[in-house]
Amino acid sequence: MQTLIEFIIGLVAAIAATALAQFGVDVNAARTAEREIRRMSDCPEPAAVVTLKTPTRDC
């Protein structure tokens, strides 16, 4: 009897996964952390002054 119940539960889970897959939901996909992307702007330099120094991120 327990085997029959486990079989029915597995069948319902497979049908649910198939139905969700029709809408693009993947229930078996491993969740990976998305990388955070930050766009950094360069520090503005005065147009009349040209200097050669190492760039810094402190504006």
C-alpha cells in the first residue's frame, strides 16, 4: 500500500513538473547566486590640465 502511495505521489509530481515546464518554470534548476554588476564612472579630469599619475577611484 505504501508503495502505491509513493508511486502516485511521484506521478503527480512528474505531471506537475511537466505542466510547469509548459510555462517556462524549471523546478529542477539549481539556484546560483547572480553576480552583481556595478558600472563605475571615471573621475572627470579638467580639459586644460594633463597630468600623468595613477588613476584613483576617489573623485
